[in-house]
Amino acid sequence: MKVGYLGPKGSFTYSAAINFFKESDLFPYNSLTALLEEQRKKTLDYCVVPIENTIEGSVLPTLDLIFQTLPTIQAEIVLPIHQQLMVHPNHAKTWEEIELICSHPQALAQSQIFLLDHFPTVDIEQTGSTAQGAKKVADNPAKKYAAIGSRAAAEQFGLTVVKENIQSISENETRFWVLGSQPLAGKLPQKKQKATVLCDLASNQPGALYQCLAIFSAEKINLTKIESRTQKTKLGEYFFIIDLETPEEHRLQKVLDQLKAQNITVTLIGDYLTYLPKLGNLS
């Protein structure tokens, strides 16, 4: 089995993946675009991607790429996220003098209150993943660089954590999706069954969104998320991504049929279990 993830080793996506798969199955990719392209070409059996965070909301590049490639969600993993400020050991005692902080945009945003309080004028550099930021710090021991990421990334690259749990709220979590063409069962504790659909509403039809939501309401289906994203065709054209608690199978199919009858293009991209990680150091 070959499983891709947003790497390198030490990223939060790696932590999600290693909880679900064997380490020998895992292969890192430097960008979501490269990762999902390999999944589209079926050179990977599965890939693990971040989809939503408590503080920063949806990981928009993931949503947009999923709309373009239409993979199938086979599982969801919800991981607690604790951001650490780390430096090269050479600068552990003078970490307050750092001149550059690098990390993934999500990690930087999740830690923005800390950054504004402690480093309001320090340069910020965005990287493809938190682990890539940690690697840059490790590769430049003479420079006063810092990274934000997981404790696992600090251990992976030999860095020193100088400030712990700098995310803006303590109960910070990220949802990750496991994408692939074949069903699979995880060994982690299960939380609930969910489904995700993409809806492309009829252009310029008054009440189209209301008609869509009314169908779910009539069947008493609980929606856990609804979000619009531009189709990147022309201004004013959007698609909607809807997460819901999976009802009985015949009711879900009934809803999908009713949506199509209303001239709504709807694609079911996953009917899957949500898994919780094993206990341990996932920070």
C-alpha cells in the first residue's frame, strides 16, 4: 500500500497519517497540489489531507483541489493541534532575538495572537507545511530563525521548543480526510458516520440555495457544515460543499435524487466514519 501525505515527516498531516497507516506505507509530498495530482493519477492508494481547523476554518486549497479532482473520502481523522515555537539549539537562550519565523499559513494564523504579542515586527515566511518550516530552521543553524509546528517536528529536526502551546485556543483541532478509491476500516476509536456532497446550483435561479437546504430539512438530516467556494470560472459562480450526519441509506439516496430533480448538480464524494487519534504525544 502507498499512502501520500503533506510532508516532510514531523508535519501534523504526518501525525494523522501515522495514526491510521503503517509508517512503511507513507510517502511525503511538498505540496497539496502534487499530493492530490498523484492521487488523481492513481499512483497512490490513499492520501491524507488537512481539511478544516478549529481556529482558521477550512483549508481552502484542499477544498478547491478536491472540487477539481473529485476524489472519494474514505475516512476522517480529527487530531488535536498544539503549536510549538522552536529554534535551533544554538539560539535556545536568545530565542527572543529571532529575526524570522517560518511555518505553514494555517499554523501562523492559529498562533497570530502570540505572534502579535511577542514578535509584532519579526519577518514571517510561509512554507508548504509546518515540518518544512522546521527543516529550514535546522538547515540554517547560524541564523536566528524560528519555526512553528508540532513537538514531533522539533524532535525530527533536532530543534528546541522554547514556547509551548502558542495556538490561540487550547481546544484546537484539525480534520483530515483520507482520500482513495477503495473503502478501508481504521482501528482508531470511531466518533460518527458522516457524508460530504458537492452542490453546483443552477445559475441565476432565485431561491436555488433555499430549495437545496429545504430538501435536507424535510428529511430531518442534520447538516454539520455548509460552505461556498468560487468555481474560478467567472465572478458570481460558486459551488457548495455540505457535510452532514449520515441518515439511513435510503434517505440519503432520496435526498440526492430530489436535489438532481431540482436541476442541482450534486456529487457525493464520501460516506465515511470519523476517527479519533490514539492517546499519546500528538503535539
